[in-house]
Amino acid sequence: MVFVGITPTGLGDGVDKYLDAHGYDSSSRLHIVYAWRENYGVQDFITYVCGEGMVKSEARWLWHLITEHC
């Protein structure tokens, strides 16, 4: 299934599929990409995305998924 209008994050196919499966919209994806590119470690990433509404355990899991693909 392809979601029309949602641009890939550039963080890997697995990350995009995960975000698709969990219904993340374009705005949420932009926050995740920003957090990945602008923060320097796992704690900064988690702090930022949790501040935008993501659950901490999901943020930690997503960090590991991204680091496996980038």
C-alpha cells in the first residue's frame, strides 16, 4: 500500500514502512527527520520527539531502527 502525498523520510525503507503502518502524517515525519538531523544523540532525539507527543518506548525503538538503516 502506498500513501499518496507522503514523502519518504530518507531514513530508510524500514523506517518509512513503520511510520506508514502507525499512521504518521507528513508533519510528524518532518519532526522525526528534524530530531534525527539536529540532535546529537539518543537522549536528545527522544526528548524532542516525546515533546511532540511520541511515547518514550516508541521513540527509543525508532532511534534504534533509524540507526540500523542510516
